[in-house]
Amino acid sequence: MSKSVIVVGTGNAALCAALAALETGAQVTLLEKADEALAGGNTKYTAGAMRFAYNGIDDLLPLLRDPNDSRLGDTDFGSYDTEKFGDDLLGFNDGRPLSDEQQTLINTSGETMRWLASHDVKFEPIYSRQSFEKDGRHVFWGGLTLAAENEGVGLFDMELAAVERLGGKVRYNSAVTGLVMEGTRVVGVRVGDEELRADAVILASGGFEANEGMRIERMGANWKAAKVRGTPHNTGDGLVMALGIGAAEYGLFSGCHATPMDLHMADFGGLDLPPGERKNYRKICYFLGVMLNADGDRFVDEGINFRNYTYAQYGAAILEQPGQFAWQVFDSKVFDLLYGEYRFHDAHFVEAETLNALVAQLKGVDQTAALATLTAYNDAVDADVAFDPTVLDGKGTRGITPAKSNWAQKIDQGPYRAFPVTGGITFTYGGLKVDQDGSVLSDQGAKIDGLFACGEIVGGVFYAGYPGGSGLTSGAVFGRRAGYGAARA
Ligand SMILES: Cc1cc2nc3c(=O)[nH]c(=O)nc-3n(C[C@H](O)[C@H](O)[C@H](O)COP(=O)(O)OP(=O)(O)OC[C@H]3O[C@@H](n4cnc5c(N)ncnc54)[C@H](O)[C@@H]3O)c2cc1C
């Protein structure tokens, strides 16, 4: 007899779990808290970018919707092997070795992408944000090359279509409010007064980033003011339910992915915006300029690495500043290199012909100190090194703290622009401990029978930071594993 599986959520992790369980012949019902329009959680808000290990273009072609794209012949994708992926994750571990979850993510990232493609979930190269033109060729940088066709909404649509093709059913407006237990075994869920039973339950209900109280309790008072970049529905429900029946806490609960965002955006991400505009409140080209806080000081090395490796930490860095805001300052030399989000019709910025006049418009900032900081920065720029945004160009500063290690051009050519930013939380890192089958483990390290988890709710995948594009891959890797595990249980 086929197994019955309930999946909580309809994001990328949930849909991958459902797909894997369906492949084995299980009957799968997905329960979604949101209505149909907001289903898909944070997944729908994403750019659909996915990081995975590959050895060259031959590994990418089978994943592409259009393997005959005429640009492919003029493109250098390079390679990104498992070792490099491991090094990138280690770079954010604050000295911790790679966790079991990280090893799993790295080692099964490539096969999971091929598995998605086998279900007609297809991808396209991220020419606009992950490559620069050099000598007539598109040169990719930072190990991140592909995004789902039509970004996060496309990923959701393609995965949902695959799930429905195999017979999966979705119920919207069905917030899971509790787990049904028989002894120590999970045998179903509660949706309000209704009890729904199944052989296995997979929690794929996201992190707790949209729960202000939990943010403050787990991550500190700075996080009260954070904008939420994605869905309002990821309020830690599944996490609280699992912890309530004795699941182990795992990973870094004070850690999260948070990026610089427009200070004046709404409190949550806007799925109401047209697809191409959804990421436009993000402001992550700080590596082309500098960031100043209310004291007029710089507070991070804006060019310490490719922005893939810094953007997920710099939201937190801004929230640690007085007043929890900063200004990103650029001169006209880099206007053409700024991503489209800086030209978005609702992007907030000030502009002036001179630096003095620009600084006079930086609301909330000590203007004398700001001008002194900009002058000191300009004086410290190494003029002998050429600027090249396609590589870590080593064009740095000398004798100032913090240094800017790469892409440090003088800010000296008007007009000048400054954009006010704050920190926007993307997703939280602390979560549940799962085993190799995706089973949720208890405080004592034992399987909680009948309960599985995947996606943001799984801890131990990310610590002090995050190489861009790893969240979706993690959801797919752990979702697929939990789906197979639940169907076998
Ligand atoms: C703006 C933005 C851009 C991003 N860009 C990228 C990117 O390009 N690449 C990348 O790798 N990652 C990106 N991320 C991170 C990525 O979104 C997450 O890592 C990933 O989507 C998490 O998938 P998930 O399935 O675990 O959670 P989600 O996709 O958030 O799904 C969780 C689901 O659970 C539902 N839910 C919550 N509580 C309940 C309940 N009680 N009952 C029923 N359902 C419930 C929610 O409504 C939601 O549908 C981005 C995130 C944001 C916000």
C-alpha cells in the first residue's frame, strides 16, 4: 500500500520533498498557510539563483532551458568544484569544520540540479548579475552561474507543475497549528480544529525571520527594526511545534542571512510587484563605493570579497550601526555598473554635483565626519592598480581602517549619488537537527518517528554567513532527501 505523506509548506524545499516522495509512489498532500497568491514562501521572492558544484560548461548545458543560446559560445563559466564550494562555506564557519549538513549540500548539489532538470525544472545563465564583459566575452565570477527560468516564481511554477503531474495535492489557507502524536510518534497535523493523519509529516515551513518576537528573543534587540525581505508567513511555526515535542535545537540561532535594503521599503517583500521588480529594494553594489553610518564613519571593508560572499552579512552589519541605517555613496564613474535596483523607480537616493553638496543631504549623518571620511578614503586609494570588477583586483586603500581591499576607486567624479539603506532579513540559520534520511532528531539524538524536516528549518547548514545561491540548493538537497526518507519510513 502506498504511503501517505503530509508536507507543511509549498516553498522550494516542500516541493522538492513532495516530488521525491511522489516518485516513490507515495500520496502527498502539501498544506500551505498562505493563500494561493502568497504560496511558495520565500522561494517565490528569490532570483532563483542556485549554487552547485560543476566542472565546466558541459555540466551546465543539460540544465539549461535553452542550450542553444547564442551567447554561450562567448561565455566563460569557469568551474566550481566541490572543494571550492567547501572552501566558500568554510570561509563563513568562524573556524568550525564543515558540518555533516554542509558536506551533504556540497556533495549532492550537482546531482540534485540534474534531478530537478529531469523533472523539467530548467535554468538560465545569470548574465546580468554574475558576469562582466571582458575582451568581448561574458566572464562569470563567484561560482554562481545559473538561476531558474523566470527566477523564484518560475522555480515555484516549474516545481509545482512537476508535483501536480505526479499527483500531489495542495491545500492553501491551511496553516498547520500542531502535530498529532500517538505516544512518541508523529501521526499527523492539526489545521485549526481539523486533524489530518499521515504515515509521515515533513516540516518545510521555513525559518522564523518574519516573527519579530522570536527575532528579538533569539537574535537580539537590533533585529526588531529589520525589514523582512520575503514572506510574512515564515514565523517559525514548524520549529516551535517540533521543539515542543522534544526536537533538538541545532545550528546558530543568532545567525541569519540579511542584506542591505532600501531604508524606505515596506516592512515585508512585495510579491505584488511585477516579477522583474521584486528584488529592487535590495542594494548590494556597496563594493563599487563606500558605506557611511550616522557617525560619518565607514564600518566594513566594502571590497573584501565578491559581493556574493559579503551581501548576506552586511545587512547585520548595518543593523549594528547607530540608528540602524547607512548611506551607500557612489560617483558617476560606477553609475553604469550599478545593478538595475539602483535605477528602480522607487529607489530612494540623493544626488549632487559635488561631494560637499551630497554630504549636506545625508540625513541623520554627522556631515563633518562624513566629509572627512570620504576625503581620507580618497587619499588612501592606491592609484597604481587598475580597477577590474571581474576579478579581486587588489585595488585597495592604504593606511585607513577599515581598509577597502578591492575595487577601491576614488569617489571624485560628479555627479555623486547616495542611497539610504538598512538591514533586511532573508532567512534564519538556527533550526532542527536531521539525520541522513531527513528524520528530525530529539534532544537525545533519537529519530522522532514520523517527523522529517527540510529547507530553512534545518540547522547546521549556515553559520556566520552564506555564499549566495546556497539557500535554494540546500532546500532542494534536503527536500529531496526528506521526501525519500519520509516515503520509506
Ligand atoms: C528576497 C529573497 C531573495 C532570495 N534569493 C535567493 C536566491 O536567489 N538564491 C537562493 O539560493 N536563495 C535565495 N533566497 C533564500 C531562499 O528564499 C530560501 O533559502 C528558500 O526559499 C527557503 O526555502 P524553504 O522551502 O525552506 O522556505 P520557503 O520558500 O519560505 O517556504 C516556506 C513555506 O512554509 C509556509 N508556512 C509557514 N508556516 C506554515 C504553517 N504553519 N503551515 C503551513 N505552511 C506554513 C510558508 O507560507 C511558505 O510557503 C532569497 C530569499 C529572499 C527572501
